[in-house]
Amino acid sequence: MSTATLQNTKWQSCIDACMRCAEACEFCATSDLREQDVKMMATCAQINRECAVVCWTSASLMSMDSQFAKQFCRLCADICDACAQECDRHNVDHCKRCAQACRSCAEECRRMAR
Amino acid sequence: MSTATLQNTKWQSCIDACMRCAEACEFCATSDLREQDVKMMATCAQINRECAVVCWTSASLMSMDSQFAKQFCRLCADICDACAQECDRHNVDHCKRCAQACRSCAEECRRMAR
Amino acid sequence: MSTATLQNTKWQSCIDACMRCAEACEFCATSDLREQDVKMMATCAQINRECAVVCWTSASLMSMDSQFAKQFCRLCADICDACAQECDRHNVDHCKRCAQACRSCAEECRRMAR
Amino acid sequence: MSTATLQNTKWQSCIDACMRCAEACEFCATSDLREQDVKMMATCAQINRECAVVCWTSASLMSMDSQFAKQFCRLCADICDACAQECDRHNVDHCKRCAQACRSCAEECRRMAR
């Protein structure tokens, strides 16, 4: 096995965290739109959409072994923090799980970007 | 826990397979471009790029609990088949692993789309 | 100029329509979430999210000159139709403009996929 | 027409530049893979892939009127610069056009992020 084939494993736990976070954010946005009180969840749905697209892109760039992955993950961490903070304001299951996914992702992104 | 919060778990194994496949394809394309004989890998890199973008999108649509997820996954399965077939032609580790990820993804996509 | 360099111009009007549609859908979803009566717009926001991600991917696959672009655009057209139909139900400017972008996109996608 | 419906026009020229750049990068990568001397174009194809995914995401975030769009576009500009620099090394039409699209995009991203 050549060295090249082992490149993306170096970021595997961060790739996994970004994928989990993207998935949780997409689902949290969908769930927000299905809540009785949608209006209360509108800000949450919006930031979930933004966080999702950024996390998918982080996962993609790391999978490509991109030279820009670290800079990108630093920014991704900030967006995950903001999304976790918004989700923390809502006492519903999908927000709790999303906040947790966002915090794990922010932590992994900061670790890999060091 | 409301019913809504459990929606995306119904497709979890297919979401996972699409994420793994997208990751493997991105990395296989990068690895193709780093091979001694890049020319031999050019078709592989191209189909990897196409398969990756489609698998990320499948994962995203399923995470959103989209009404179009099944139709999308049917098409995704065909693209994964084509990518696996190309990767099977190359006796290098990243292609072998990518072919396997593509076949798992095609299988999961067909199962969920039934 | 080699033949290769002219490849993506063959689909240029469809690429443009997909980009415009993706942009309109993203903005329509954001605008839905800012409306006074968000609940009335929840279905619209959801389908806008789905249509956006599919249109970005169509634009990406056509830009890559993908062999799967036609199959993909056929599916994209159906999703655009569904999004236009939902937007038509709402008498607000962002929905009107989004419905129009969706219909143009569906038409272009069907034309290129013939 | 409400104020909300006018939000994304504020970034329209930057959204357009990001879309054009993403399209040019995807096509440049495809064209690289079709060149006689693929090996000489391997670095170009890689950075094109990275720049493409970042530019699609910038266009998406701006279309959503995201609060993170400015930070994101600052990073996007750096990646576009790097891609333009690599494309400038190759005397082929698709690289020339891609370099131009990258420079326009970098300029627009820096202007909007001020």
C-alpha cells in the first residue's frame, strides 16, 4: 500500500464529525419546519442550513486531502459553535442532538487545524 | 421524543453508505492524480468526481428526509455501479477500496428505493 | 482552441438556468423563514431546500461534462416542477420569482436531456 | 415588494462571479484529464476540484443571505488566487479562461467582504 492511499485517514475522525454534523443540521432544519410553532424555530432552521452546507464542504475538502482543509475547518468550527448555541435555546430532541453534533464537530475541526 | 425526530434513522445505513462512498471517491480521485501513470487513471478520476458529487447530494437529500430521496438514490446506484466498474480495472489500493464503497452504496441505494 | 475547451458551452443555457434556480430557491427558503406567517411557508421552505441542492448538483455535473448529466437533469426537471407548483400557491414576490426560475430550469433541463 | 425580497441582490455580482468560477474550475479539471499530457496537468486538476467546491459553497451561502458569507468569501478569495496562479502556468485555453474566472471571483469576494 503506497503512502498516498493512507492520506485521508489522518483526518478521518474530523471527516466523520463533519458528516455527522451536516446530517444532524439537515435533519434539524427539516424538523424545525415540521414543528407546531415554526416561527420559534425559524432562526434555528436558517443557521442549520448554513452549517450543513459548510460541514458537507469541509468533509469534501478533507476527503480530497486539500491543502486548504485546515483554514476551512477553522471557519467551520466557528459556524458550528454558532449553530450549537442556537440549538441549545430549544428544548426539543432534534435540537439537542444537533447541538451535540455541532460541538463535536467544532472540537474536531479545531484539533485538526492546529 | 416526537415521531419527527426519528425520521432520518429510517435511511441511516444508506446515508452512511453514501457518505463513505463520497469520501472514497474524493480520495480516489486525489490519489489517481498522484499516481506515476496519471494518464492511465484519468477516466477513473473523472468518474470519481461525478460519483462523489452525486453521493454527497444523496446523503444530503436523505438527511433532509426529502420526498425525492428514493428517485435520487435509484440514479445514484447506477452511477456507483459505473464507478465501481472503472475502479475494478485498476490494481491499486485506493481503487479497490473505492470500488467496494461504490458497490455497498449501490446496494444500499437500491434497497432504500424499493 | 481544442475541441475539449468547447465542451461545456453545449449545455451553457441549462447550466445558467440551474444556477439561477438554485440561487432563487436558496433565497426563497431564507425569505420564507423571515415571513410573518412562517408556518404557511414551511412546505415551501422545505421543497426549496431540496430543489436548491439538486440544481447546484446539476450545474456541477454539466460543468464537468458528466456522462450522467442528462439522466440527472431529467430528475432535476421533476423536482423543479414540484417546487414551482408549491411557490405558485404563495402571493409573495420571492415565491413568484422562484416559481419562474424553477419553470425555466425544468424547461431547459428537459430540452438538454432529449 | 418587501425588503426581504431584495436581500440577495446586494451580493449578486459576487454570486455570479463564484458561479462562473465554479463552472470554469469544474470544466478545467475535466479538460485537464483529457489532455495528452495529463501528468503535467495533475496539480491543476486537483486545485480546480478544491476551488470548485468552495466556489459553489460561497454562491450557496450568499444566495441564502448567510451571516457567515463574508468570512467565507475571504477564504474563497485566497483559494481562487492559488487556482489562478496554477492555471497561469499552462498555455491552454481552458486554463486561461479558468485563471480569468478565478481572478474575477477573488476580486469580487474581497470587495463584498470588506
